[in-house]
Amino acid sequence: LRYTDFGRCKSGDTLRYAGFHDGEWLSFRVCLAGTKMLGKGKNKRETYELYPVGLATSFLRGENPARIWIETADARRPVMAKLETYFGNFRVDLQE
């Protein structure tokens, strides 16, 4: 995700990725939900909002239960992650 040029994508586009983990090739899709400003005051950052497509388990709730926000700047650092479950919502704010 860090090297993807999201500037050429529009909201709703689905991107395909492949990765290697634990001796196995994995294939997954990520949808670009759009851009969003996160933070307050001097810490405000423009981010891309992304969510995995086809992520379904009995633990997760809703149509798109996991979301991640990454900076639009060249570093593409993750800023926030959110997961919706039947036990409640989990939100992680990632800071420098």
C-alpha cells in the first residue's frame, strides 16, 4: 500500500495486492473509500481511507468492518485503524 499512487484512483476503486507470509502467497483486495482530514489543530493530516474487501468472519460486524487511514504524504504512514465487532468497536490512533 505504501507505494501505491492513490492520486490516480477515485473513490470506490478496488485495488488488488499479493503478499507472501508464513511460506504462503496471499491475495487480497482493498477499496479506496476516499480522503479524510484527521486530527486536530497542528496535527491535522489529510489521509486516504481504505478498507479490505471480502473480510468476513463471525467475529466482525457490518459490511466493511475494518478500515485504515494512511497519510496522503509520500511517507504513507498509517494514522488510524478501526475494527467493528459484535463486542464493540476498536479504534487505534497511531502517533509518531
